[in-house]
Amino acid sequence: MVSRSEPDQGIYLIEGDEPPEEVISLACGLEEGAFRFYRTLSSQSKDGEVESLFERLSQAEIQHKEKLWGKYKTLTGGRVTRKAFESDIKAKTMEGGKTADQVLGEYPDWIQDPREALQLAMSLETDALDLYLRMAVKSRKEETKAVFYTLANDEKTHLRSLGNLMRAKLVAGR
């Protein structure tokens, strides 16, 4: 299979007592990493349906960042500018701890085959869902838990979209 996640992969990113503002900043960096991954897959795909799905997923990552910025702005009472918020984002990796370039470098041939590209994306979305759920459980603050559960639900939606296209490709035999 594509991704071999470790049981504690990514969980090192939090201690459990972080305020929601800090977690939102972390999540924004993770979403930026996923955006870059999907944008690259979209630009390199040779299959129109797969390209379109990856483009939609890259746009969804932008929407997630917008939602996170809105939540951050609310929590901070609007005291922080968007520029300051974005400059505070620490990581631009994906939930598995690697950048989009690192993942794509490990699986260069997968991009060319639509089913393999979908499998790679599904594997990474599963890692993201798992990480956000584990972070929610580890968090001791209810507002922080809520942020992670919202992100986990977004990942479920991505997985559903990827699974639907994968199923269609398998049925069609292409």
C-alpha cells in the first residue's frame, strides 16, 4: 500500500493543553501542505476527472484555511491581522509530517496513473482524519477539541469524494 503511518505519527505536534488559537495556526499549516499536494496532482494529472477532483480538493483546502482564519479572528477578537496570522504559521507540511514535494518525490510514478494517484490521496486523507481525531482526544480544552473534530469531518468529506471517483474508475475499468 501507499502510506505506512506510524501509530503516533504527527501527534507530536501537540501536547494537549494548547489554546485553540495555537491549534488553528498549526492546522492552517497542515491545510497549506495539503493544498500544495492537491494543486501539484491536479497540474500533473493526465486524466480529466482526476485533475478536476484534485483541483476541487485544492480549493477545499483554501476554504478550510478561510474557515480557520475566521475562527482565529473570532477567538482573538480581531486583534491580529491576516498577515500576522499567516506569518505565525509554523509548518507547511501535510498531516503525515512531510511536504507535498517529499510525498510526490517518494511516489513519482503514481501521479501518472489515475487509480494510483487516487489511492495515494486516499491514504493521505486517511492519515489526516486519524491525526485530527487523535489530536481531538489528546486535547484537554473543549474549544480545541471542536477545531479538530471539525477538521476530521472535512477529511471524511474528502475521503468520500475520492472513494466515489475510485469506485467509478474501478467499475469503468480504467
